[in-house]
Amino acid sequence: MAEFVKAQIKGDKVVVFLKPSCPYCVLAKDVLSKYKFKGGRLEFVDINGRSDMGSIQDYLQQITKARTVPRVFIGEKCIGGGSDVEGLHNSGQLEGMLQAIGALL
């Protein structure tokens, strides 16, 4: 499972591992939807119902110290979950992080 996650977060993009029914996942999507991303620079990975969902969450816990979703990555760096993304947005830091990787139009 490590290879799947590593392949998803490789490069200069934002990747969100989520479950659609999770309110914090919805929050993260709502916050990120406020930004205009270049094509291919924002990706949502729905792990709900996947046969390897548990393995993905186990690996996310190894690399981020949290098994819960969402797990939001900017490049290979995890910035946290829904509340963390909202806090970075509210403080004005998120836009700078997204601009630093060239993800925004």
C-alpha cells in the first residue's frame, strides 16, 4: 500500500485522501474549492469501500501519525485534516503554500 500512496502524493500537487460521507472531508473539499487550481494539480482519492482501505489508512498513520481522513498533502508533505486546512486558509497561509508549488492559476 505504501507504493500506492507514494505514487499519489508524488509531484507538485494537492492530494486529499477521503471518504465522501466524512464531514471533515467535506470541509477540506469546501475550503480547497475556494482556490483556482491548474489542471491536474488537485486530486481527491476516495478510499471508501476499497478492499485496501485499511492498509491505506495504516500507511497514512505511519507517515502522518493519524489514521483518520481526510489526510491532505501538498506535495509529499501532509498538512493535516479538514480543520487544519480550514485553519491554514483562515490564516492566509494556505494560498502561499499552494502558490509555492505552482498549483494555482
